[in-house]
Amino acid sequence: MSRRKASATELNNRKTQAMMDYGIAKEGIEIKDLAKRIGKDPRTIYNKRNSPETMTLREIRIFIKVFKLTNEQIIEFLGIG
């Protein structure tokens, strides 16, 4: 049985998910602390990680600031690199 090829959206979502995982690990913060900074429930952070296309511009800006991403990492986080 052959596997279906991942869509461009799925590939971009994977990039964003990987950057979120990287940022959380790099900064040594827990999901609950990240959720508190954004003013959301921790479950919402997990949902945003699993479905990055649902992030608001405000949330994206906060993630970029909290994770201290470089310009190259921002492009990767946005899934456009």
C-alpha cells in the first residue's frame, strides 16, 4: 500500500510544530507557563501546536518573542521557508 504525499499545508504545519518544540526546549519553559504568557489555557497551546493554522497574529508574535527566534527561524516558524 502506498502512502499519500503530504500536502504543502501539512509540510508547513510540521515546520511550525517543530519550531514550537524547539522554542519550548530552548527556552526551557513548560506549556503551562507559555499558556500563562499568552493568556490561554494550556490545552489551547497543544491545540495550536497540533493545528498551527489556527494561530492568531497576536499569538504568533508572542511565540516569536518568547522563543527569541532569529529572522531565519521566524520564516521556518511561519512555515514559509
